[in-house]
Amino acid sequence: MRSFHINSFGGPRSLIIKESEIPQPGRGEVLVRVRASSLNFRDLPIFAGQYQPPVPMGRVPLSDGAGEIEAIGEGVKRFRVGDKVVNSFLPNWFGGTLNTQHEQWVVDHDGWLTEYKVVNAEILVPMPSHMSFEEGATLSCAAVTAWSALAGVRAGDVVLTQGTGGVSLFAVQLAVALGARVISTTSSHEKAPMLRRLGAHAVIDYNATPEWGDAVRELTNGRGVDRVVEVGGPATLPQSMKASAVGGEISIVGILAGYEGGVDFMTMFMSRVGFRAVTIGSRRDLEDMCRAMEQHGIRPVIDSVYAFDDAKAAIAHYSARNIVGKVVIQH
């Protein structure tokens, strides 16, 4: 079997391929023939050597994978040989409140940019039956983050999403499936038709309309939205608060717009908005989301698919950030 390993920090060129024997599963474990993996924003600081906590040298990168069970160890009852599976993002969070130090792929365990992988059967869930391996490989991080960011959204609510990154696109699709009305922002009018095809009821070009919080208010007859999936961070948070209804909630997911900007405490307090930091999600969240996607026939938006041998090119393409949807590596 072949695996990519981080040989030094500084970008995709630092990856090397190593060959090794195919491992065998022990008690409670399964052998997964990994068929696809995908990239997330966290992978960029990992490759650059800037991720916290630090990543040990030699790790196999990438946190999201999909494949099929090739062998099972003693005592495994969750799966059978041939089952198609995806992995949970946090290997030791199965459900409920995250009240312990969570483990992470690449930091605590080798990741999924490999042809075969032995894992505890408990960290896997069945892949939605209508999806390809390439589609299934996009779910573990971005899709579950979107699902968690929408927790509590009900039919008739209004949800605001930002941009066309992986989390945001999943948020549009999942919010529509939950019965919500969706307003999306984007950097250009060229991306608006795609957001509407996914189910967005209205799209705002934030470059043409810098005060997009006011535009959201106008679209909601002055009321504001019930939930914001906040991926921009300090630079977009003031507009998100302006766009929110009294008693609404902002799910804080990321800082894609950078660290500059911000808002003072009194502005946050007087907004009467709830703020919640989203930590991906548990295995239970992944299971619930996969069932919802299967029921509604939701398919991930994929920007591009690269061959396993072209993994470095895939990472370089993703690093340029000129993408719409997920970048996938086919194993």
C-alpha cells in the first residue's frame, strides 16, 4: 500500500510517498480500502507548519475519507465486508456534549491520504447510499460543521450563509432541507445562479453591497434572520449582527475573511443575539446528517477531482482558494 506523509513543513511539495505492508485489523477494528479523501481549510496551516496543536513530522495528512470495509477484526458487529463508510472527524466524540480533550486526525492519528487504513469500527458510519466515494469523502468536516451550525433551525426560519466555501454550500442545502428560507452572500454575481440552484431564495453580492446587513434586513421586512452561519470571522461579524433578528443566533464557524476587524463588547451585548462556537460535530451528528442527506437526495458540490498520484497538485489548487465546492482526491 502507498501513503503520503508530511516530510517537512512549507506546502504540498514537502509530501512524500511511502510504501508499506497492508495492516490487519485487531479486535474491534476494521481495514478500510480508502477510495477518496478531500481537503479542508485546516489542511493549509497543517502543511505550512502553523497548526495548533502542532502536527508531528511524518504524519499522513487529511481528515476526511470514504471507502469500503475490506476486513473486520474480532468482535466487530457494526459493519460487514463490503460496506461503504465515511469517518467521523473527531475519533473520540461519539455523541452528547464534548466534555473531554478531543483527538484529531493528523495531530493524534495518521490521516486519510492513504490507500488502506485500520481504524476502530466505532469511528465509522455508513456512507449515504446515493453518493459516490468522491462525494462521501467530503462529509466528515465541512458537511457536519454546517449541520451543527444549523442545530435547532426549524421550518419557516430564515438562515443567512456566507460565500461559496464547503461549509457554506452544505449549509444552504441542509437549511433548505430543514424547511428554512435561505439568504446567501457571495463575492460576485457570477456565483449567484449556483447558490439559487442549491436552494437559496435570495443572493447578495457583498462586494457590490458592503453594508449587506442592511440588505438582509430589507429582504426580511426589517426583522432579520434567525440563524447566521458565520464563516468570515471578525471582518464579517458586525454585518452578521446587523442582519440578525432579536433572539437570533450566530453560529461561529471560521475566520476565512481574516483576523482584522471586530466588534466591541457593548455592540455584541446590545445586539441581543446569541453566539455559539461550532466544533465540527460528533459521530451521532454525522449519522443524523447522513440520514437527512439520503432522505433528501442531497449531493455535495465538488469543485474538482484529482488522482491519488496528483495529490500535490490537488493541494496546490486548493491553496489558491479560487474554488467553488470541495477538492477531492481519488484513491
